[in-house]
Amino acid sequence: MAAPVGATDYGAMAPTRWILTFLALALGTAVGIGGFTFIYGRGASYLTNDPAACANCHVMNPQYSGWLQSSHRSVAVCNDCHAPHDLIGKYWTKASNGWHHSSAFTTNRFPDNLRIRPVNRAVTEAACRYCHAELVAAVDGPMGDQPRECLTCHSDVGHRGRAPLFLAGAPGASHNGASEHE
């Protein structure tokens, strides 16, 4: 006997339906956990230029306090020195650092003495050179053939009293057993 018009054979669709149900549940779980984590971790604050966002994690409080006491407090915020000045580079750096930070904090594998990663050190060096272009040109020599890293001598400018954060990887820097992270 033929099936009535409009009837559906649910037995034949079962594998597709189960796969779609599983995918919907997996996506819903991922979005739910991601959304909760984003809200709990105050993720939206990291999309701003507010320096207080950098102190959402207690481990950054010394750097934030150092910035509040620094000469740069009145002219620069965290993103001015720690993110590229173009929109894509800025948010790519923030996303990359956010991933590294959140995974380190989630797994409880962050060092007591934070160290800047080489990629972030390069971003910070570029920011120094961007804002202080005339001065840097004079320091690098008349032909620009003797470049020096600003952070070698000016390691605690943005974070008064927090020089070890910036000295990671600098020539002659003392590592004091600290590991690299930012």
C-alpha cells in the first residue's frame, strides 16, 4: 500500500535528523559557554580604549598602577603602546593577546613575573618610534643606520617601577627566573 500524500518516512530521515540535532546542540553549547565566558570575563571592555580594562585581571594591577604613576598617563592609554595603530592590527593583537591571556588564566599557567613576548615587544617599540619619530631619528644616527631599541634604556616609562616586564629579551637583561608571557 502506498503512503498517503504528504506523509513522511521518519525512519529514512533519522540519520540526518540526529546529525542536525547533534550539530545544533554542539553549536548551542559552544555559543552558551562562549557567551557566558565573554560576559563573566567582561570581554566587551577589551574592545574599548579604557586602561581599566587591562586591570580586569588581578595579575595586571601592578602594571595598571605603574601606568597611573607614569609620565605617559596624561598622553597615552594601554592601546597606544601595546597595539598597532591600524584598526586590523589593533584588534588582531588584542584577539591574540586575549587568547593567550585567557588560556593561561583558565589553565592557571601564568607566571608570577609577567614578561612581554617578542611580538608584543616589537609592537611597543614601533609605538615608541611612532610617537617620538623626531627624537628617534636623532638617536638612530644621521643615516638611520644605528637603530637602538627604545625599551633597552626606557623600559619602565609606561609602567613606572615595572621594568622587568619590558626587559625580557633585552641585551643584558636579568631574567630572575621569570617566564615569558603577555
